[in-house]
Amino acid sequence: MTAADPRSEKVAVVPEASFVELLPELPAAGYGLMQLPPADLAPSTAAEAVGQLAEQVAEYRRNGYEVVLAGTGAWCAELDAVLARLGLEPLARRSA
């Protein structure tokens, strides 16, 4: 028998600067986690990583998942911009 997945079709995208702080709280609230790239990553490399993350966010949304942005830090505005190019609204912000 397989154990039930404790996440409730909820995913939180978390900037690196907030990850450690929010790590205990978000899984306890039923969120799976996705991390934005490190703040000091080269902009071209970060843009590629944010683009891939945005495509994953889009797929989660297409499948009915709640996807939020938790915390603050680097690459949040870039994620919103990529989501807009994909025709999606910015992620709702989840306060810590």
C-alpha cells in the first residue's frame, strides 16, 4: 500500500533568501516546494532557470494546483514577467 501524499495539490515557489526560514512552515501547511535560483547566479543562467520553473508552474496550474510565491528575494519579478509572457497571472503572494 502506498502512503498518501500529504501535499494538497499546493506548491509554493520560494526565493533562496527565504527558503530556510519557510522550510518548516510550508510543508506543514501542505505545500510542496520549488526554489528560485540563487541571487548571485549569472543573469543569463538565472533567466534560463526561471524560464524552466515558470513552465513547471504553468503545468501545475493547468492541472488544478494552487501555486503561490512565498517569501521575498531575487528573481521574483523575473518569474512574474515570464509567467506574463506565457499568458499567466503573477503568482499570489503567501505571507510568511
